[in-house]
Amino acid sequence: MGDAQEPNGKPGEPRLNRRERIYQWFDRRTGIGSLMHEALDEPIPGGARWAYVFGSVLLFLFISQTITGVFLSLYYAPTADHAHTTVAYIVKEVTGGSFLRSLHAYGSSAVVIVLLLHLTQTFLYGAYKGRREVLWISGCALLGLMLAMAFTGYLLPWDQKAYFATTVGTNMASEVPLIGSTLKRLMRGGNEMGTLTLSRFFVAHVFLLPGAILGLIAAHVYLFRKAGAAGPPSEDPIKPRLPTERFYPRQVLMDTAVALLMICVLGLLSHFSPTDLGPQANPADTQYVPRPEWFYLPVFQWLKYFKGSLAVVGIVVIPTLTAILITALPFIDRRLERRPWRRPFAVGIYLAILATLITFGWLSRHEDRLDPAIAKQVAKQTEETEQFMREPFEPEAAASSLSAPVVVVLDPLAAAGKKIYESESCDACHGENGVGTSAAPKLSGATAQRSPEELAKLLRHPTEKMLAGEMKPVDVPEDDLKALVAYIKSLK
Amino acid sequence: MEINPSSSHEQADHAKAADQRAAEVAAISRRSFLGALLGFGTVVVGAALSVPLIRFALHPLLTKTTEIGWSDIGKIEEFASLTAPLKKLITVDQRDGWRKIVSEKAIYVLPIKDGVLRVLSPICPHLGCSIPWIEAKQQFICPCHTAIFTLDGTRVSGPAPRPMDDLESKVDNGMLKVRYQYFRQLIPTKEVLA
Ligand code: FES
């Protein structure tokens, strides 16, 4: 090909084969070569390790959650009226629906687990040290946003446990001093949990949080590359001395292997033990014992110890202080020493926090099992959920639906009126049960709400406009007219 | 860092360069083997996972999600000895994904003629009023523009462009069932409205 502007290299340079030429053509236009170099040739001091896989696995899980989430939204409707029906439809009817929903639900748990592992690895390796404060803070922000994703996503199925767990969760916001009740109403879109709460949680879960997470992931990866991989704990965090190995291929292989293993585990779990869906949320149920998702159990248990005026300490003060402590860690712990055994105090505190969380989580389960009343109620709730899962899918009657039974439960007078309505051929124009046709307006609704006297008068003496529309004056005995009016009134 | 361009040095340089190239080639082939392994694994798992995703998205194409089902009219014995058209109300369930639209419709069951049981839609093919059976005149007479039809729905007079419309019916386990449909008005042929 005579590409005059791009001679095929200087004479004497080896001639490129076809594949190389195509690659060169593409590279000159896109810079794919330097992009791949940038992405894959990151040097890792001390070489690839399994300990470094968690960041990539998190990125992979985020992508998986995005894909399954987008697909789930194909059949989901975020209103209090429809949310539960649509999720039941996904679980019970749509091909692969139960599997996909389970993948998404288990995926959220996996994100939390891998986040913890990532955090633990970074902490134990002292990988936040040496000009990595901003990188660390962006990671903490991501942790917070991911937990918010789990919290908002939990409500969306609108079943009993979703509804009541979120009621408790949003109630906690009201403990914040000064702005508490405003905050709670802001989250709920009102004083009570309702369809506006669901809309808000949906928008946060599907648009706002993922957008913020995407931006922060980009920043986090950029900052990581800027600071460079920290390497093992013995490495100098600012001027690495160990021989380096490139990210590709070994580290990429390890990352991908763990990611594949992860998705296989999630897939098997989803297939053999799909996530269940409970009965639709019933706000009037006063017996329901709400329990949050497992990773919120420690916090849930923790809050039990702060009653009354102390609640603000448990709900607001201590969690805020903990969050600040964790976020500010690189500013507090400024030494460059990274080896965990040389930092017993920091590592001790970290392990203590971790142990506390695990203990609280266990205690929460344990106390539920010990309290017979709660154990009984929890067993009942489980039974109700299993019962609901066994029932076949029941489609929701559309608002325009006319449910036959409603028409049947008429008082005798209205029932007689219905006969007259049909024998006088009113239904010919006003439709069965007064739903209206192209020939005449509907009688249900506004018309049925007029006074009986007014209706009787209109039937006997239709207005000019009605006559013009071919409405005929009704010529029946007075008693029959009464019945007819009663029937029309029943159509409301 | 060779400053002295002596021939022996040049030779050594060449040898070194050759070694380096050989090492690079080995590294590259190792890389591409691992890359291939990686790519293969990813493709297999990716393909396995995209199957449920695609099936999920194609669900409405693989199964019927919107259709009008069969509605019960009544036991077949009820209609064995009819002498005049009988008006019956049926409940029509229409599925629309996760919703159903329930409505009550009227239909006419005609007296059996030549062993055939027919079900008529009462909707006038003129402008869609519903047509009552007028016992006294033994005719269907539309109240809107007085289109008149015989006992079996044949057009007698009036503005209707065609006879009354037959509905698809069947007998299942002694139960007469009908599939309710609407037909286009004002045209001489019967055409189902989607
Ligand atoms: S609608 Fe029946 S005759 Fe016009």
C-alpha cells in the first residue's frame, strides 16, 4: 500500500510483517503501545506476590457488580408498589434471574470481604507510608462508599427484612446532634419509610454512588501508580532498592487467577444456594425482628450497649472518631518503619478493632439464639421467607385492572341496578361496569361520585351536551331508576 | 559505557547484545505463553458467565410475556340446548411482564348449528358500541347507529361494514373457553388489533 506519509521505516530496518504493520498503524493513531506499557509494565519492588492481588480483585468485583446490576435493572421498578413484585418476577420467572440476583447479592458480600483483606494487607505491610497519604484517604473514601452501596442496595427488594433493616438504619441517623431529624427525613424523603425512600435509595445506589466510586477508583489507581508499588515490608517506601519485576505477566496472572477463582465461587454459591426473597414489606407488622446484612451485625450489636442519652455516643461519636482515626492514619503514624513486628502498637490496635468486630458479630448471633422469643420469631420469619419462595409468581394486577370480585360484592339494590344497566343497553356505550368506550364516557370515578339526586336527574333529563352525544333519556319505573343510581354510585 | 572503540570491545559488545536478545526472546515467549493461558481462562469463564446474562436479557423473546390467555365461559352442557344467543361475562387476564391486566368482557354464545358452537364478540364492527340481543325482534341491534344482525351475526342492514366477529373458542375438559380479541373497525374484513 502506498502510504506516502508513513514510510515503512528507514531503509535497512527489518521489514515488518503484516501483523506488525497493522499494529503499527493502530499504535500510531491510538498510542495503544504506550498505554499498555503504562498499564502492564509497572515495576514491583521485590517482585509479584499473592498478597498484592486484592486491589485488582476489587476492581474486578466492581465491574462484575456493575454488569449484573445493569442487567437486573432491566426488570426492576423502584417504587414501593412494584419493587417487590418485580424482584419476585426476576427470582421466580425470568430465565437466569435468581442466579443473577444471587451473583449480585453475594458479590456485595465479596466486595466487603475483599475490602477488608485489602485494607488489612495495606495496613500490615505499612504500604500507606511514604508520601501515600492521599492514596490512603482515597481508599478510605472508597471503603465508605462501598459500605453505602451495600446499605442502599439492601432496601431495593422491598421485602420484610429490607424494609425493617433500613427503618433501623435510617432511624440511627436521627441521633446525629442538631441536624439528626433533618438528615433522617432527607434520607427517607419524609417522616416515614415509603416509596420516596425507595426512589432515593435507588438513585443513590444506581447513579450517585457508582459515579463517585468510578471517579475515586480512577484517582486511587492513578495515585497508586504515582507513588509506585510499595513492595514488601522490608522495602524503603520512598526510594525502593529491591530488584523490580514488572506487573505483567506474573502479577497479572496472580490477580486474574484469584479473580477467576472468586467468580467461580460466587457462581457456584449462586447456583446451588441462591439468595432468597421474603414476603413483601408490611409496615404494619409490629412483630418483625429486623437484622441487618452480616457485615453490619457488629455495628448493630455495638449499638445495643448505648441506650437512651448515651445513644449519641455509640451511634455518632465513637464511629466518627474511629473513621477519623483510620483516615488520618498516615498522618498519625509518620515513621517510615513498615515491618509489622516493629510497629506493635499500631498493629495491636488494628487487630484489637478487628477482633472486636468479629466478637460483636458473633455475639449478635449468639444473643439471638439465646433469647427464646427472638429465636422463635426469627425462625418464623425464616419459615415465612421459605413459604414465599415456594409460592409461584403472582403477577401484580395493573391499576387499570377491573377485579371481578369487587363488582360482585354489591348490595342487592346495586346488583339489581347492574341488571337494568345491562338490559337497558347502557353498557353498549358506557362499557361493562361503566368503564367507558369510544362511544361514551366512563361512569366510574368522577361521575359515580355525584349525588344520587343529581344522577337520577341526569338520567331522566340528560343535558344538551349529553343528548348531542346520543345519550337517551332513561325511561324506567322510579324503583328501577333508584337501583340504577345505586349501581352507578357503586362504581366509584 | 564503552568509550574505547577497540575491535575486541566491539566483539564483546556484539556477544553481549546477542545474549540479551536471546534472553528477551525467552522472556517474550514465556510472557506470551502465560498471556495465552490467562486469555484462555478469562475467555472460558467470561463465556460461561455471559450465557445466563444473555438468556436473562432475552427472556421476553424466549417465553411469552404478553398475551391474552384462554378465558373460561362455562361448562359445555350449559350451552347444549340454547335457542337464542346467550350473553356471558368472562374475565380476561392479560399478562404484561410482571403485571396482569384483568378485565371483564361480554361475549355471546350462539345456539349450536350443524354441530358447531360459535362465540361472538359483541363489539360492533361499525364504531365499536356493544350490541345487545333484542329478544322481541330476534335480532342483534346496535344502539348507536342501528346496525342490525341476525341470530348468527350475519349483517342485515345498517352501517356495519361486515358481520359480527367470531372469537376463537375451544372445549377443554368440558369447559368452553374463548380467546378474547379486538378487531379493527370500519373495514369489510376481520383484522385482529394487536
Ligand atoms: S357502532 Fe354499531 S352501528 Fe355504529
